[in-house]
Amino acid sequence: MSRAGLWVAGVYVLAASWISILDARDSAKGGILTMIGAFFVTFPVSAPLSMVGMEPKLESPFVCGLMILLTAGVVYGVVAGIGWVWGRIW
């Protein structure tokens, strides 16, 4: 279990949740957060799904939360993998 991966994934979940909440709240007003949006927060999961025609309905809080958690898993895996490689090199 990678502690660095858990920390980075935890910070990601907090930041992504904050961005998604602000995006949902301010979507009627416009602004920079509506350009970023929940799609870009969950890009590693949403983009492949969109490419195969399974567009996730990120307006739903449940779906958006699920996508954030799946993306946090991807972030954890990347950071843990980098840590594993770093440990093998040094």
C-alpha cells in the first residue's frame, strides 16, 4: 500500500469534489469552472467512456461521485507505480 498514492488520491478526491460542486452550483452563471467542468476532473475515466459511445451523465451526483472515485483509483495506481519504479531504481 503506497502512502504517497493514498495522500495524492485523497487530495485529488477533495479537489475534484470541490470543483464538481462549484461547477454544478455555478453552471447557470458561466465562468472558468464551467469550462473545466466535471468532465475534465474525471478525464481519465470519462474520455475512454466517451470514445466508445458511453457518455457518462455527470449531472447526476451519484455518477459524478463514482467517476471521481474511479479516477482517484487511477491516480493512486499511477503514483504507486511511480513509487514502485523509484524504489526499484534506487
